[in-house]
Amino acid sequence: MRIEIRFAGFGGQGIIKSGIITATAACIYSGKNAVQTQSYGPESRGGACKSEVVISEEEIDFPKVIEPEILVVMSQHAYNEYAENVKTGGIIILDPEMVPHEKELKNVRVFKVPATKIAEELGRKIVANIAMLGAFVAITGVLDKEAVKESIKVNVPKGTEELNLKAFERGYEYGKNLLKS
Amino acid sequence: METVMAHPFAKYLREAMMPHIWCSGCGNGIILNCFVQAVDELQMDLNKLVVVSGIGCIGRAAGYVNTNSFHTTHGRPIAFATGIKLANPELEVVIISGDGDLFAIGGNHFIHAARRNIGIKVICANNFNYGMTGGQQGPTTPVEALTTTTPYGNIEHPFNLVHLAAASGATYVARWTTLHVRRLTQSIKKLLQKEGFGFIEVVSPCPEIFGRYNKMRTGLEMMEWFRKVSAIENFSDPAKAEITPERIVVGEFVDIAKISYEKLIHEKIAEINEKKMQW
Amino acid sequence: MNQKRVILEGSHFMNGDIACAEGAIAAGCRFFAGYPITPATEIAEHLAQRMLEVGGIYVQMEDEIASMAAVIGASYAGLKAMTATSGPGFSLMQENIGLAVMTEAPCVIVDVMRGGPSTGQPTLPGQQDVMQAKWGSHGDYEIIALAPSSVQEMFNLTIEAFNLSETYRVPAIVLADEVVGHMWEKVAIPPAQKIKIVNRKKANAPSEAYAPFMPDDDLVPPMACFGEGYSFHATGLTHDEHGYPQTSSSEVQQKLVKRLCDKIRKNADKIVRVEEVLLSDADIVVVAYGIVARAALSAVRKARAEGIKAGLLRPITLWPFPENHVAKIAQQTKAIVVPEMNCGQLVREVERAAKETPVTFLSKLGEEPHTPMEIFEAIRRNS
């Protein structure tokens, strides 16, 4: 089955990296097929940014996301742009600190994960994307937790693996608790 | 019976390419002669020598010398030569080209090759105009000179090539006229033995084209001008060596030692591979 | 024990630009000259690190004109050489691509196409350089251009480009697009000894007898490089077999230019590559290349699922254009749909080859390539 996931925010938040970690986990550590595509403005930092992943057991023909089942969103601008494009019955995971204004949406489940706050508690705001990723894995169950951890290890800068894995676990726990409540 | 001896430099020239295209009174033959003399005196391995030129009258020199040679697109011989030198640093790569080719259309390549200190050698024939296309104004045309595109006198300021070369980082910079045959030959010998980017400007007569519009209709008249106004001032300030009708400062301006780009990159490669061995 | 420092092998998750760079290294490329430009910069960045690790040269030149000139110089000095760029830089390279054609310098140019004209949309995909790849430099010539549609093909076709370039002594262009360049997918890299590598035919005549532009029966002259003991001349001027300029001989001009074209035209059957999907019974055929072919494949499958006999013909070589393949399917099918991310380029070739069979063109400009649905709708309307 083809699953489409969109990560969105602004440049510098690690949005592209989130997509790459997810896709690597799927195709290198889970034996599935995966493609990551991206789009961003001419500026490499600060502008609007999205990173999309298609995961499938079969060969992937069209590599771009058309109507995602899952939106992971970390800026108000990106939320405004993409919130209504989520498939019926789909999931939005957002950081309420970054997305203070929500729309009335029907037929999607919304999960609020204070990833920036979690990251700040760990002392490094930069790992907010990884905390978000943890929550995404817990909430959606699209990927095996261990596969994603392996993928994080090879995709983050040397020396930051521990911090990133910690952020991932915190986000994962937060996501698990959201599911229970 | 009379014995016809071959010219001592015959082996350096491609007979099949003769006759050459240059006008009578042109200085290009003198420059080529000095170059060949220098190569002969240094006993250079012709197989390791590559002569590269761009477009223009002197650009044909690459085809006339019996070595590896490449006649590139207009303005690009330095960029082309950079590829050759980096790909095979054992080759001695010499560019013989004109002022328009090297400093107008190709000016950007000149300053960057000098800045990088690529070990290529540039000999520039400066004839003050575009000769091959019939005498248009160029980057070295003197102020007020008449050319086919400055019929009311040139209002642009010419480049001072030796100053440009020195400021861009060349390790060897000299200027001669085609009158200074022996000094030019010795200077080329020095150039060919330098590490890094070296440059010689040769002020060269173009009586048929430039001279005819500027009251010097024969090679002799132009050479007479060089004789009258040129002054040898070795290691004087290149910034003050602007060419004017009254004064042509010649001599060596820069002669310094600086490690070449190709040496640096091959040192880096060796360093990386050494580290690899240690793992 | 850093794995990256040897030639890559096995399965890797990487983007198209990096796969292209690794393909170049696997092909034996040991010289890269370039200038940063979106969306091809990652090729340069990756090779800045990797070239030196494999003992090759990376040099950042002052512009794309210089990059192309340096690549030809390096090729003549005996290395396999490449540059990578996008639209604006590709325009600047055109004059020296002509020089590479004229002096028969094997070399590879990667153009990761973005939206144009001019500065256009640097971070967005386009397929607007297809005709420029063929006709961009002045004068008549034939060239080779390959269009990858996956990250794996960025690796494979870069190797193929080197092999074809070395075989025919002609510049070969990898005509990618921003999506393929930036997209991440799995790439399987076989062991080095299993990768087919072609090297240029070396000169073997004694040096006195060597004529640098005297072709063999395949119309390709064996190549000596500088420093190998052959003193020879090469020029962008029209030249005879000895490399000597012949600027007023119509005979030499005809012979040379015709051979430069014929060495590709007469070998086109050996060069051309296409992918054919579900063509045998197709009533309607989509002709698409690059990233658009992925949307087309999805659309064709959807059409089949709904009972429409659709098929896909994907030119992998855009130049030489696979006109025999198009002519053949045009005779069997009722209609052809050509989606492109431009205002109509390869469709002109398709129309020429398809003769009476109706061809529908589907243009797309801007952010995204065609969606499968857009192509499916065109299939449905024309079936």
C-alpha cells in the first residue's frame, strides 16, 4: 500500500532531514520502497519548506505526494498552506507553539505535540524535528521504532546521536500518551 | 654541388602549416622565434610541451609549433590550459595569445588563473588592437588612438597588463617589446622554469592594421617608436608602468616564489590517501 | 574504516545529484570543473570531497565557460572529465560544447534542468533545455543526451554517458531535472568489476604516421592525448585529418562536418535506448521522459485498471531521438500523448516521427511535474 507523508515548516528546522530519516528508515532498515522529495524557496534558510515521503511495499512510480495521509507541520505558514490538503481520515501532527491558529477541519485527527518545548527542555531547540519524528512514529505506526532510530544514527551529525535519540524517545513517549488519552 | 642545410629550428615548426598568415612587419614572428629559441636553449622535451592559444593573429602560433598544441575558442585558452595542467602536471603548458583574447573576452580567466597560481605560462602579444578582424579598439588601445571602431579617437582607458598581472598574484611578470629580442628570449627561459602562474607581455608592432591608422605605416616605424620611448627599469613599480606614446617601461616587474595550485592539490590528495592507509 | 573513501558498493539511500557524482567516479571520471548553481550544486559539493579521495581533481572555476573549457583540456590531457550545471550555466557552456564536438573531446555535461528562461525558477523543475541540448551551440552537429527518471538512473546513465562519450568521442549530456536531482531513493551499486566501463580508442599508429582526425571504419578517430608521444594539433577551426586548419576548402568542411554528424547518425541504433511498458496492444501511448515518465507510468497503470489500453514509451536517449521506435508505435496505436515540463519541445520530434497519428501535447510549467491524474485525464480524453 502506498502511504504519503508530508513534513512542512520553514528552512532551518530540519524539515528536509525529517523526510530523509523517515525514508531511509523505510527503505534501508525496513525493506520497503521509499522516495523523498522536497521543495523550498531559493533561500536555503528561513523560507517555506516541505519534505515529502512516499512509502510502499511495491515499486513507486510517481514519487511526489499528491494527497498525504499524514501531515507533520511545524509552522503556521505551512499549516495554512497544507492543512486542508490532508486526505479524508488522515492525521495532522502539529507543534502548538509554532501553529497557534487552527482551522475547523473535518475528517482528520489532529495531534498536538509541543516538540519545540521538549527540545528546549533537552537544551537544544534544533532537535525539535526529531522529537516530532518520535511522536509521528508513535502515533502513526507507519514505521518500526528501531528502524527509525537506526536511521537517525546515520543521518544526524557525528557526536549528536545521543541527543537526537533522546529527543526521539521523548517525542515517542509523548505520542504514545496522546494515543492513550 | 651546393648543400642546402635545414634551418636549425626547422624541427620546432610544422612545415605543413606554412606559409603563415601574418602580415609583413608583424611582430608575431619575432615572438615565435624567441619562444622557439628559449625552448631550444632549455632543451625542453617537446612531448611534454603543450602550446595553447585563443583566437586572433597570434593564436595561429599554436599550430605553427611542432609540439602538442590546441587552438581553442576565443578568450578561453587559459581556462582550457588549466584543465590540461591539473590533469597532467608533468606537462609544460604555455599560452601564446593576444591582448584582446586574453584581456577582453578572456580577462576573467586571466585574473583567476593568476589568483589560483596555476602553473601555466602566458605570453601575450600586445598589438594595441584586434588585428585579425581588421583593427578594432581593444582593452589595450591607447587613449585617443584611431581604430575602425574609434574613428574619433579612443576614449577608453587601456589596461596596464603588467600591473593587472602583478595585482592578480602572478609569480613572474615581465614586459618587453619585439625590439628586445635577446632579453625577451632570456625572459621566456625564466618564465618556463618558474613554478606557478607567469606572464610576459610583448609589445608588438601591427603596422598593417594598427599602424596605418596611427601614422606608423611600416614595421620599421613602429620598432623605431619602441626604440625611442622604451626604458628598461627592472623591478620598478608595475602600477607606474602604463604605456603611453612617450614612454614604454620594460623589464621584469615580479619574480617571486609561491607554491602552485597543482602542487597543493596533489599534496592534499596524498594527505587524504595517507590517512586512508592509516585506517 | 570510513566506507565513503573507497568506491561505493551496495545499497545506499541518496539523492540524484549525489548518485550522479558517484556514477561519474564509478565510470572512471577523475576530473571535475564546475561552478555552483541550483539545483546541480550538490554534484560539485560531493565531488569536491570524493574526487580527491579517489586521486582525481576537483576545481571550481570562475564561471561555466571556464568550466567547460577546463573539462576539454583535461580530456585532451587524458582524464575522463565532467562538469555539472543548470540552465543559465548550460547556456554559457554552449560555445565550448561546440569546441568539444569539433575537436572530438570525450566529456560529460550534466544539466539538472530548472525553470527558465533566464534565471527563471532556480529551485523548481523544468524540461526546457531539451532543444538547447541538441541545438545550443552554433553549426551542425549531433550529440548524445540521456534523461534519467530515477536516482538509480542518475547513477547508471552517468556511467552510460561516459561510455558513449568515450566510444564516439562526442560530448554526452545527462539531461536531468530538479526533481530527479534532489529526490532521495535507494541506489544499488554493483561491485566495480561488474560495471561496464568503456575507454576511448587509443592511438596506435607510429607518431610520424599519426593523423589525429583520421577515422576508423566506425567514423571515430583513435585518440592520442598530450604527453603520450604524439605531437599533434587540434583546433576549433575546420581541419583536415592531420588537424591542420582548412578554412577555405569546401571539400574539407563537407567531409568533416558530415562525419561528425554521421558518427552519431549511423550508429544511432547502437546508442538509442528506450523503455517500453505495455505497448504491444496499446491503443494510446504516452511518450514521456525524466521525472514526468514516472507520473505517466502511474497514469498508464490507472488507465489499464479502468480498461483503457494505454502504454508508455520512455525515451532514455533524447538525442539521438528514438524516431524509429516512435514511428513503429505510431503505426500501431490510435493516439499519442506527450506530457512535458515546457511549452513543447520533444513533442516536435514525436510529431515528426508519428506522421499521421494524432499527437496531444500536455504542457506543465512551474512547481510540480504533471500529476498522474492530469496525464490519465489526457489518456481518457484521447482514447
